Amino acid sequence: MQLNLGNKIRELRHRDGRTQEALAEALGVTSQAVSRWESNGGYPDMEMMPAIANFFGITMDELFGYHHDRDEKIAAIISRVESFHIKSRGDDGWVDECLGILREGLAEFPQNEKLLITLADTLSEAGWRRHREWLRYDEAGYLRHDYDKHKKNEYWVEAIKICEHLVQAAQEHMIVSQAIAILVLLYRNMGETEKAVFYANRMPEMKYSREMMLAAAADGEEEARYIGDLLLKMSAKFAEQMVYALMAYKPYFDSDLPMEKIKGVIKIFDLVCEDGYFGPYHGELIKLYLYLSRVQWERGDHDGAFVSLDQALKHAKAMEGLMDGKEHRFTAALVSTVQYQMKAGGEIAQYLPQDWPFWRMPECKQAAQEIKADPRWAEWVEKTQK
């Protein structure tokens, strides 16, 4: 191991664009000593190893070449966090434990990019759960964020700092892209729209996205698989943006548009997966049906609201049945070549009452009080807990 240590120090120094003098100053040695190490003419004292590892933001294992063990540990830490399925839950019971897992991981693997972006993403989600998104409509009826409240969201403030660092320092392009995506939303929420637009403009146009390029790059069955994956992902993003469009301008939301449009979006998923087998996209349909039930209730279609709640529960149960850690394949014609795997475990159905109506804009307190006073609500909640 020691015979390769000098090469490793030189490799790390070149990776980070640092000089021998900078490393020497940080360690309290001469630059000549660093030069000798790199030429394998001598080795640092063992008590100096932690300081060298810390200088390069790596662990002792990585310094001595234990890459595989390190990668497995990092993957296991991220897998533990993913097992909480935080993005499909509306509660905040996971926040402290997930953040604790990631902070412990970073104590062992300082500055690891994968752990940092996972921490930033988890902090972003924690901010929504713990402090909510504060929104209002302006005099013209357009949606605005409460910047003063959002700036006090300590989870978002920390997430921004991490993402700013990753945009500048991360080696992996995908991690930079993830960091930018988080920054765009959080800067928007805090009223710093110029920064949000600046970062958004760093991303490629939709036609140059990875999914579009993969569909264009492949041939034969592989092309069909990439196109199918693209159709599924585009359906999910289209659905999300449709809901946001309905919320963004209150006169639209107060009309009959929401019922019509949300039902139409659900039909898009039916168009892609005509056999009713939606795989992980059952999760998108859960959100849509929860929101549709709220809209139906407010428009006076109370029976329809409970039909939609039952549909959300049906999709939750279907999704739970697929969370077995095994590889699955879609069965509908246009996506039959697409495979997916969902981590084993995880409960979705029991959180549905907390998630209702998933998107909570415009204000829905009155609708919530009314629908929960209906005896059918308690019956539905009981079904979600079975």
C-alpha cells in the first residue's frame, strides 16, 4: 500500500488543482517533503495521514486505495435514506433520522459529492415538510411566494450553501445538474429570481435532455426502450406542470378547468399504459387523484371526490405490491421494453390521509374540514390503514 501512496497524493493534488506548496503549508511540512513523498523517496508519518485525507476530502480508506469498500459504504448510506421513501410521503417523521444518517456518513467521508447532493436534496424536502411553502395570490390573481418566511427556512438555507459548493466543485456532471435544479427552486422561493433564472439558463433545452438524446442515439429494441422511458417521464412532468399551471392563476383554478384538466392528464397515463399497469408511476396517479378529489369536492361533486379517493388508494396498494426489490417490466405496448426496480418495503397507503390533497394550493382548509366531516372520510381512512 505504501509503495502507491506517493502516486496517490500526486493524483489527488492534480485532481484538485493544488500545488505541493499548498499541501505542505496545510500539513506544516516543507514542499521538498511533499516532493519526496510523490517520488516515493519517503513517506508521511502515520499520524499525518488523517490530515492528508482531510485535505483532499477523502477517507483514510480511499487514501490507501480501498475504493470498492468506500463506494459500497457510501451506496449503503444513500440506500438507507432512500428506504424512507421521503418523496412519496407527506409527513416529517423521517427528517431527523435521515439527516442524521447523512451527517454521520459525511463525517466518515468528508466532502463526498454523492452524500452532499443527497443531503442537499433531503434538506430541501425537509424544508417543505417542516416549514411548508408559503404562497399567496397577488392583486392580479397570480401566485407569489412569501419570501420573508422562506428565507428563515434553515433547511433551505443549508441546502443552498451545499448546492452552491457542488456547482463549483463537483466532478460529476449529473451532480452539478441536480444541484442546479435544487438551487433554481429554492432561490425562486426566496425571491432571488435573478439567481434562479441564471442557474436555469445553465441547463440544456428540453430537446437536448438526456432522455431525448438517448432515444435519438439508440436503435432496435434499445431505441424502443428509451422512447418508452421518455414517454413515461414526460407524462409525469407534463402532469406536474399542468397542476402548477392551474394553481399559478387563481381565476383558472376557480373555474371548471381543474376537473377537466386533471382528468385529462390522468388519461395521458392511460394512453401510455393502456393496461392499467403503471409501475412506479402509480405514485403520480396517487397525487393526481388526491388533488382531483379536492377539486371535485369544492365543485359540489362529493360522490366523485370519494371515487377519486378510492382510486388513489387503489394505486397506492398497487405500488406497494411492486416494492419488492425485484426487476419488473411494463406490459403496455409502447413501454413493454422498459424495465424498473423498486426497493423492497415501504408503505404508501397509510400516509394518504396526511397527503390529501397533495398539492395544497390554493388554500384548502375549508374543503378539508368539510370532506373530513363526511362519514365516508372516516371509512376511507380506515381502508388506508389496513
